[in-house]
Amino acid sequence: MTPKLELHLHLEGAAPPRFIASLAKEKHIDIAGIFAPDGSYRFSGFAEFVKIYEAACTTLTRPEDYQRLTRAVLEDQAQHGVIYTEIFLSPDFCGGRDRGAWREYLQAVREEAAALEREVGITMKAIATCIRHFGPDKARQTARCAAETAGDFLVGFGIAGVETMGKLKDFRWSFDAAREAGLKPTVHAGEWAGPSEVRDALRDLGAQRIGHGVRAIEDLALVDELAERGTVLECCPGSNVALGIYPSFRKHPIGELYHRGVKVTVSTDDPPFFHTNLTREYEMLHEAFDWDEGVFATLNRTALDAAFCDTDTKDKIAKRLEAAHV
């Protein structure tokens, strides 16, 4: 199996529906309405997806829940050949932005990630993420949580949520605080809003990577700029197709972006919501663009170069990639 790297995965969004249903039953939380008859998550469109996502998160109330979730997610990733993953984790859901509680949640995730690295050989790093539609004031609290826990495990800071709400420049303080603590910036932009959001992410927040970023294709001057800057896009084609941004993988702009020299990577975003996994993403991209092992090797090397982890970790992952292609 091809070893894979993934840079854009939300920990809560990767929770299997059966896992969330089990937690809800244990805690007598009634969220039955978020599930379809077959047990999958039920939603139509992005707005309802956000509501269902946040409803599922109401079951994750203790560090132990996140510890169990980390195991479930990493075990699943390992089955699809993932050897390195960066996971978005939000203090908003981990203790309600309380800095003491956040430390407990983060430690629980870290310990379980270390155990899975020993057991199945998958390396995980975390990116603390503020939620755009919660507003800039709460983002400042999130940034303080992140800054105080920056280190070899928590390596980045990002923003997710409803892209059409507010302005990215309103979150500049949070990103500056995170950057001063050594956290590297990634910004969700150019998914639901147009190319201007990608420009704002670069200009106002100093984004090192762009989450999604695919609507940059609507501004070819921006595409050229991204290629020249070497800005990496964390593309999630299956997510974009499932939410209706593009009608199919074949119509997804990742192929054109790659052809025009933009550095792209492939991730799953919130895989159980979108009925995908990294194996399926690779298969669908092969079918849509005839990408072969050489292209996927290039994408994984791009992901490794763009990863927020330390040099020693990069060297270790590079050796595993090289061994797979000897």
C-alpha cells in the first residue's frame, strides 16, 4: 500500500458515526436526529453539515472521550496507509477554551497518539484551530490556549468554520499571537468564498498553507502567484464534491492547479461525513486525471515539505517514503 501523508483532517469531523452514537447512548444525550437510517451522518448542504458537526461534538465532553476518538481515527487512517497526519483540534470543543481544561484534553490526545505511533507506526501532530463563525473575541481565547501549549506536538494554528462570516483581518491578533509562540499558520479559504479570500489569507494572516483554496482557479493571476510563492493547498476533493462545490472529481480544479504548477496535497477533511477515505481519494483522482504512483509520490513529498513538524520527524517520514519507492 502506498504510504500517504494527510495535512487537513478535523479530529471531531473524523469521528465515526457509530463512535458518536455510542457516546451519546452512554451519556443519555439525544442526538438521534443527526443520523440517517443506515447510521451515517444525515445532512444536506454546508449549513446543515456545520449544525450536525457541532451536535456530534456535544458528546465529546471529557479528555477520555478525545483519547478514545484519537485511537479510532488513527487506527482508521493507518488502515489506508497514512504514516503522517496533522489533525485540527479546537480548544472551543476541548474544554470551552478554558486554558487548564485545554491542557488536559491536549495531553490525552498526545498520549494516545504516541501509543498509536508505537503500535501501528502512524505519526500525528496537532494544529489548534479557532472557529470563524464564533467570532474574533473567542478566537483570541483559542490563540492563548494554543500559544501556551505550543511545542513538538502542537505545531500549528488555523481557522475553520463558516468562511462567509466576518473578515480574516479581524483574526490577525490571534494569528500574530500564535506565530510568536512558534506555531505555523494555515487558513481555511477559497472553499465557499472566492479567490479574494485566498488573497486575504495570504495578506492579512500570513498563511503558510491554505486549507482548500480551490476557488483560486477562478483567478489565474492568483494561481500564478500561488505557484510562484510555493504556497501549498490542502485540497480535499471528496469533501468539495460531497458538499456540491463541484459536481465530480473530474470537474474538480485540483488537476488544473497541479498542471499550472501550484503545490497541492490530498486530504479527507471530515471523512465519515463525506463517505470517503484517503484510499478512495487516490482511486478517484487516478480515475479522473489518470494520476499514477509518480504523481502521488510527488504529492506526498509536497506534503512532507509543507508539514509543520520538526526536522527529525521529517527525516524519519522521508526515509519511510523513500523505502516504499525503492
